Amino acid sequence: MKPRRSFGRTPRPIGTLGENKSGQKENGSGNGLEADLEANLRAISSLLGNPSDLAVRRLALHGEPQPDIAVVYLASVVQSQEVSLTVIEPLLSLSHVSHEAQGEVAGPLEVLRLSLPTIHSIYEARSLKDLTAALLEGNVAILVDGEPAALYFDAVRPPTRLYQVPTSETTVIGPQIGLVESVDDNLALIRARIRHPRLRVEKHVIGRKSKTDVRLVYIEGVAPREVVDELRRRLSEIDTDLILDTGMLRDLITDRPYSPFVMERMTERPDTVAAEINLGRIAILVEGSPFAMLVPSQFFTLIESAEDYYLNPLSASVLKVLRMFAYMLSVLATPLYVAIVNFHFELVPLPLLLNIAATQEGVPFPLPFAAFITEVVLDIVREAGIRLPRQFGPVVSIFGAVILGQSAVQAGFVPPGLIIVAMMGTICSFAVPRAEKALAYRLIRFPLLLLGSILGFPGITIGAVAFVYHVASLKTLGIPYAALYAPGQTTRLSRKMVKVSARHQPITRPLAQADRVRQGEVPEPRDPKAND
Amino acid sequence: MISSRQLFFTIALARISALLVLLPVVQSGDARQDAWIAVILATAASVVIVYLGTYLASRYPEKSLGHFASDLLGKPMGTIVTCLLALSFYALCLIRTRLMSLVLISHFMRRTPGWALAVPVLLTAMYGAMNGPDTVGRASEFLFTIMIMIIVGALIMSCIWGIDRVGGLRPVLSRGLRPVLAASVPATFLGLVSGLQVLALGRFTVDKRRMTRAAALALIVSGLVLLAVTIDVLTTLGPTQAQMYVTPVLALASSIFIEGTLERLDLVLMASWLLGITFDVTTLLMSSAILIGNSFRLDYRKVAFVLTLLGIVPVSHRFTDIFTMRRLHSIPVTGIWSVVIVAGTLMPVLIAHLLRQRKGGS
Amino acid sequence: MRRVGLLVLVFLMAIGFSGCWDSAEIEEVAIVGSLAIDKGEEGMIVVSLEVINPGALASGTSGAIAESPIVSVMTRDEAYSIPAAISSAQQRTPRRICTGLVNTIVVGQALALEGIGEYIDCFVRNATVRSSAVMTTCDTGAGLLQRPFMFPLPSRTLAGLYSTAPLSGMTKAVTVSEFLAKLSEPGIEPISLHTVGRKTKDVEVKRHGEDIKHTDPAIVREQPTDVYTNLDAELPPGSPLLDPYKESSSGEFVTATTINIGIAAYRGDKLVGFLDDYEARGYLWTVGKVEGGAVEIDDPGGSGKKIALSVIRSSSSIKPVLEQGALRMEVEIHVDLETRQLPMGTVVDSGSFLDALENALNALILREARTTLNKVQKELKTDIYGFGNRVYRTNPKLWAELEPRWNEEVFPDLEVNFTVKSRIRAPGAAYGVSTR
């Protein structure tokens, strides 16, 4: 992989800290490398924020006078074996890097380059910035003491398990790659998407017996520091035996474990992780889990799908509004139906009401009871459909939906209107992008059903206000769950409900400068055939 | 901490729901077709009084009335003055809960006992109040959006599918200004009570400088909404008929129907009103608890809990009925009550503050 | 928080065990589709309810087995008030009577003559009755509900009728709410719909020595039909509605067209007379509420044929003018029309023809408006136009002076000037009709 030169918009560095105005003018050369090896290593390490996966291997070669050589790479991205094979061994076997051997003209770097014939292409970096960029892209750098330049070459490692299509969050368009069980592989996927020196990767080992490798991934300056500190504190204070999955970790760090609202977003999509990290959220990767946990997550992420990043603003907006509507319907459909039919049938147009009343004729159970049973059965069918091996899924659906539903209606056990409404609610719940959340969120329909069948509309209204209060009272890592903004970015409700074109969206800035800056370098649409 | 936007939503939502269904400008007094002028007058009067309240609140940014009244007037006087306002909030909170249950029962659910509606509302209010101003502020954003959407939708429907407009806004002031002034008294009272909650909530507001603007804007926006509703009611039902109804707005909504789609708009409006009333009761309970708590140096959550328990009996007992409620919203009662609040709470504190400022300045 | 949750839960459990007060299973509710009140004996009223049996209406193949083929049942009960009559009906109805879906309220003519204020109050006071229900008078209220109709349910037929009848341009729907608003406003008198069967005999009602007659010649004066006006015939309580299919199989063609809808005028809450067809349109021109319908005029070209135009929209403005102590009303009527049927050889696209047509239309509209105004002013003596209300709005002092003698003295002799401005907006889809 060559160091990528992006076309079109030059990737703008996040944050302006550590950037040198004059350096930018010199076409991205940045701070030059120094002759001192130790200084260079320190500079690289601090620029990357002392990442846990930064590997530095010092070599002392035979002979006299021999310069110190350091081989630097990010262990998570690079294939370590290949480094050993192609660099370390040839270098160790190299007797000496002498000036005389190759003539006066060649410097030690040139000598090194010529003595590593197994590598197909070697590049040279003269600035610290280029070098760190190369490291983040999966290159291995060789630094020599006394030389203000470094060599680097590509050694990206192939994944251990084949990356697969994310099954829990399928999209029609957009990347079709999911996280896997290995933390390093996942980190590679994230690093491939955010190649920025301020991307921080922190390692924690949690679990007395499991000693699970847990990584915090965030962008320094974008993720609020107090949230990071709090999360770090919570992770460090965990005292447990086993961590097998992010779900287990979630339970240990969440603010309100018993709330039906899940305040941590689980995703198996690296593009989602990258996008959310860029908004100031923190990703937690757990060894052995293909799900990343994104904290702090807000209520409105419920209606956000990975696809929204890739669709045009209009369709994404329509879909978001549709999903919100679907969610509300999935919670409210059955309670409202019971309330209307049992209390406020004046609301229904007479022909429709007569149809409802006619179908309910002869049904032995009271409607609230029938509604409760139907909802429970629907959840059972749904659960059974998920748990069964794939081949049995359709069988359960047929049994559940067709035979059970049809014959229950025909036998006059359940009014067909109720079946229609309950089914609609269930289908609506599948329109919510995060299935695992929707299930928990939908639990509130049972109390609402109870209130609706006791007090009608007033009951549902009071219950709804209580739930609004509950959602509003939730806080995750100090950030309000119902806040309309992601931690690093202020957003209005309208921004949450519709997608704004990227050209009108502010670039995420470090919190200190979280003012709304419009995207600077948007290519202005221009008609190439226009005359003037 | 709540933002000034949330303060705006809180006050506007509380005032709209307090005034919407009763529509005291139409109901009490004899303003008839001039009732819409009474809305404007009431809004203007509440803005003036609430401005004084926000002036005080912004001078003591870290304190509520419970703190600075004691500082300015001494411990015993300050406590009395604060409790006057706090108990007004509390009494209104109970009155509103009771009224809501009575209206719902007489209109929609005749067999339901009063406590079955009042107690859940009070408990929900307690839940909200005990979670504090942050929660209430965030909830207000959502609830305000929903309520405004329903009211605006209902107004549009009434324009498209409503019946012929019989009444008109003219003649203007045909019987002098007196009845208009009288009709604006209850509305002023209810508006200023919603606005004076800044004396309790101001402490929790992030941006003190924009607090005054937010409160005034909330009163004005709610005034505009009420103006639109009042005009719609007056022109559709006619002033004489509107005055007869317990809730003119529900009567108006019941005359609108879209054939084959929505047969009863009043049921939908009732649900949204209940949404607002529950929120209104929450803020009143919370403001009252905060003031009492700050005055006696107690945790306001505990105060809210106790107040709720104390309120359950008066809210659900049968010793009040809708006639009592009407009398409580009548012109003399609300007039005296507003004078008591202004002269008994706002003025002493304001004067003491000004005196101290002059002393400090000279 | 856990304590609060526990409290709420206990509370809900308490309610759950004590039963649900207002909850009613829909199949246990007797839905009343329409309601009629008639004059009964000794100051009592007869309340007829159309109680619908939804089970018999079930369409498709649902599991529910209809218990009886009776679609709806009419109950008739006599009492001094509507609530008492309904509770009397409840005694004989196996389900809870619900009046929340009443969409038509029929008032018997005899009762309307005596005043219906207190009965309207009953509907308004009961918030479950929606005030958007249509109000109509009929010679007997119960008779209207018993008529065989196009649809099995009388209430559905009537609701359909009243919502489509305004398209004829000869009537407008009036709701209870509107009736009450006009009743309570100064200077305007209420109207309601008036429904008559074409087969009914000429209605003659005497009141204060005045005769009130249907003046519309279109009403066929015949003997009353069997079920129609026999209020006194023995109708057992809860007797089923006549099966419409049976009725039609007997050879008689029964559709909704057997009904004619006009406008009933009130003074206060008392019925004083009717406006039918063209009279009603004369009234609607004046108040600007003609929503459609066709207008026929003689061909100004002199072919001797009729030209038909359809009304697109109409509006009017009524202004009181006070000149030298004399009050008069200036009424300006605007009507937009388009041509719909023309004699052969007529070309619409000429200024002179259009002018002639518009002039003829103006004259026709003016004549209709005038005729109705004369009848309302001289015969009915009730200000259903709301002229008084205009005076009240623009000149409250003058109104205060005139109000006591408005209906009796001022209104009948009020000078009204009409200005009619009709405009033909379109020729339809063709400019002319081809000739050889």
C-alpha cells in the first residue's frame, strides 16, 4: 500500500493544535526530523499520545562505528512476523554499515535501503508529520541515529478472521465490513478510517481471571476530557472475574442498569465507530467481541442508521422521520388501540367502528387481556424466530403468524383488529435500526397498555409524560441521555430529525473551540460547460 | 442546570396549558367579543411583573428567592415572604390537578373517580420534580414541541373544516374598557404565576443575562398562541356561547370534524392539554419545593415528596367541585391573590434590594 | 426512585383490582347513529334512537357469528326530557346506550314550532354528543329515521345526504354548534336543515293564526305513505327497522332521492317556516354560501332554449348604511360560474354574448334573492341573514336602540339593496357547439 495521496479535498487535520502554520506552507513537510534518534522517537511517541500498540525495536549492529537503528511500527496494524523476516533479520546479518563499503557518496540510509532487497518498495520521510502519517497507515519505519530522515515501508497485516458483512446492522449501500473478535484487527479497521495523530488508543486489562484486553479509542480534544476521565476511572475500578463481551462490560460501567433505555450503543460497523468517534464519542473494544460499544450515546441515535452517512440528505431525512414514527407506533399502537376501542370509540369514523365492533362480537376475553396475551405471544414468536437455526426460522414464522394468528381469529379468540394493530407495532419495531435496543425500549408498552386499559387516553398521556421525565432524567457519563447534541457538537432537534448536507455541517472541532464553523473547503458546484 | 431556551419552553408550556382549556379571558368577566384584547392586556401585565421577578433573580444568580429574601429581609420575614409565593405555587398546583380531573370526568369519563386521574398526575409530577430542574427543562423541549404541534394543527383544522363563523371581533370596546380589564385579571394572575417561577428556577439557569429575555419571550409567545385560540373561539362559537361552556376550547374542538378521518378533535386536544397540565403541575410543585427547601435549608426533593403526599387528599377528596374551582378562578379571588403575591412577595424583596443597592452605592 | 416506582405500581394494582370504570367493551355498547325528538302527549317528547347492531353489519368472513340479521333497531320513548327518555330506552336495551356517535339530530316539526332551546341545551351539556352533528327538522322525526334508505343504516344515509346536498346549491349543512352560535349571537337567527319526503302531503301547521305552507310546487301532494307519518300507529318498543331489501323487492324503487332537503328558519328557538329549493338558494345567494349546483336561464340569443351554468363559488358582503337616519343594507353578491349546456350554434367566446349572459344571470340571482328576502321579511319575520348582527358590529349604539323592536318592526321593513356581480369564468371545455 502506497502512502495515499487523497484527491479532491485534502484531508484536514482535526484540531489545529501542534500544527505549524509555516510548515503548512511548505506543502506539508511539517517539522523536520532531527538527527538525534532518541529525540525522534520521543517526538513520534508523544505525537501519537504514547499509544499502547506502538512498538519500537532497537538494533545494535556489529562493527565500528555503528549508528543506532530503531524499527518503529504500530503493532496493531502491522504484521509483526513480516517485520522480523524482512527487516530485523537482514539488518542483524548485515555486518556493518560503513561508508567505505559503498563509497563516500552514500549515507547510512542509502546503505540500508540497498541492503534490504526483500522489500519491494521503500520510501523516505523527512518530516515528523509524514512519518507519523505513514506509521498510522500501517508502515514500518526505520530510523538511524544521526540522520534527519527515516525509511519506511508497507507491512499492513492481513486480518486473522475474514471480515464479514455485519449481520446485525445490514445496509443497502455503504461499506459491507464488520468488526471481528480480535481487538487488533478491529483497531486496524478503525485506524484505516481515522489516520490522525490525535486518535488515542488506551489499553486496559480487566477481569481477574479473563484478563481481557479492553481498548478505549477516541480522538483527543474532540471527546470531552471529563467524560474520558470518568470512563477511565470506571474501567479502572472494575473488579470482576470475566469479561467475555462488550455487553458484560456495559453492565459494569452503565449509569442506570435497570432502565429500559440502553444508553450505550453497540455496533459492529467500523464506519459507524469512526463516524461516532469523530463526533466526540468514545469507542470501547473488547477482545473477543465483534461489537464496539460507543459511549456516551443519546436517545436520538435510536433513529440513526449507518446508511444515513451515505444517503443523500433528503432520503436520509425522510428515513429518520419515518423511523421515529415507527418507533412511537411500535410502542403506542396497541395501548392506543385498546384505549380508543374501550374508551374513546367516538373518535373512530362510524363505518370503521362498526367493522371493529362487528369483529369483536363474540370474542370471549376482554380486550385489554387479549391485547396483553397477543403482545406476549408476538414477543415469544419473535424470540423463537431469532434463536432457532436459520432453517427453522420460516417454519416458526408460518406457525406463529399464519396458523396461530389466522386460527385464533377464526376461532374468535382474538379480534382481528387487535392482531392487525399488534402486528403493525411489531413490524414497526423492526424498522428501528438497532434491534437490540428496540426490544428493551418497547418494554414500556406494557405499562402503557395497563394505563391505557384503565384510564384510556388520559392514562396513556400521563404514562407518556412519566416516560419523558424518565428519559430526560437519564445521564450517561455525565452527558444527558436526552441531550440533542453529541458530546463534541451542538445540534438542534431539527438537526437530529433531518440530515443536513455535509457542506452545511460544522467540522468537529476540539471542545475548546466548539464554535460552529462551516466546512471550509467544499467544492463549489460549477457547470464545466458553462461559458462565463 | 437548564439553558435559557429550556426556561423559555418551561414557562411558555406552563402558561399555555394553564390558560388554554379554561380560557379565563372568555369565561370570567363580561368582555365578550373584546376578550382578545384582554389576552393582550394580561400578557403585557404579566411581562411587566415577571420582568421585576427576573430582575431580582438575575441580581442573585446563585440564589433563589428562598435564599435572598432571608438575606434582604432577615430570616423570619424572608421565610414568610418566600412561603407566601411557594404556597401560592403549591395551592395552584393542587387546584390545577383537581380541576383537570373534574373537567376530564365531566367531559369524557363520567364513571371514573376523581382520584384515579388526579393521583397519577400528582405522582408523575412528583417524579419529575424530584428529578430536578434539569430533567424538567429537558422534558419541556419535547413536550412543548408536541403540544404546539397539536394546537397549531387544531387551529388549522378549525380554519379548514370548522363551521361558519358567526361571531366577530367587532365592535371593539363597545362597552368600555372596564369589562376587558376585569377579564384580564384571572389571565394575568395565571400568567404571572407561571412567569414568577424564575424566582425558583433562575438559580438553575446557565445564562443569567438571557433569562429575562427568555421569560418575557415565553409569556409573549404563549400570549400569541392564546390570542389565536381566543379569536378562533370567539368567532366560531360566538362570545355569548363561548362564555357558557366549562371549557370553550373543547367545545370548539368538538364542533370540528373531518368526515371519515377524525371524528372527535376534542379527544385529541384533551390528551395534549393533559400533557401540558401534567407538566405545569410538575413545575409548580418543583418551584414550590425549591423555594420552601431553600428557605428552610432542606433538600427540595424531600420537600416535593412531602408536598405530594400532603396533596393527595385535597386533590382527590370530594369537598371541592367544579363550581368551587370556578370561584377560585373568579376575578375577585385571582385579583386579590395577585395583589398578595406582588405586594406581599415581590415588592418587599425588590424594595429591600433597591435600598441595599443604594446604600452600597453611596 | 425505586420507592416512587413501587408506589406507582401499587397504585396501578389497586386500580386494576377495583375494575375499570369507564372502560366498555365495544361489542357491549349500543351505538346510536341518529336521534329524533318529536312532540308527545301532555308536554312530553318522544325520543327515537336508531340503535345499530354492528354484528349484523359484519362484512367479510370473520369468526364472529351474527346473532341476528337485524341491522338496526329503533327505540321510542316518551318523557319530559331527553335524558329521561334515553334512560327509559336503556331499560329495554341489553347494551349500554352510547350517544357519542350521533351524527344526525332530527327534530319533529310540531316540537320545533314550540321551541327547542332546552333540547339543544341537552346536546351541548352532554359533552359526549358531538356538537358537529347535523340538525334537521322533519314533519315527524321518527318518521325520517324509519324510512327505507339506500344504505341499511338510516344514519349513514342521512349523513351522506347532508354532506352532499350542499352541492346542489340549494341547502347547506347546519350543525348543532352553528345553530347554538346563531341562537346566542345578537341580530342573527338560526336556521337548520329541513328534510321532507317527496311523497308527503302538503304540510299545514297553524300557529298564531298564520299558515305556514310549503310553497315549493315540486312537492308532490299525495297521501302519506304507510310507515311515514303514522306516529300514532302501534310500534312495539325495539321493533326492527324495515328491511330495505325486502322493501325494494316488493317492486317499489326506493333510494335517497325520495328526500328533499331545504332550510328551516327559526325565530329564537322556535321554528317559523321553511325555505325550499329556489327560496333556499335565494337565501344562500344573499349570505354567499352557494357551493355548487346548476343555474338555468333563458338563452339571451333568443333560441328559446335554456342555458345551464354551474356555480363554481359564491360570496357576498353585507354592509349596513345609515343615511339621514334611515338604515339600509347594501348586499353585494359575487358569483363565479361556468357554462355547462348551450343550444346548438352558440359560441361563448364573444364579449357581447358573455355580457348578455351575465346580465341575465344577475337578474335571475337578484330575483331569487329578492323573492326569498320578501318571504323572510314579510312572512317569517326572522333575521336569518344576520343583518342585525352587521349593525351590531359596525354601530353598537344604533343596535342597542333598534334591538328591542328589530324582528317585529325594523327587519320586516328594512331596505335592502342588492348588487349582483356574476362572472362567467370558463366556457367549460369548449368555446362553442359545432353546427354544420
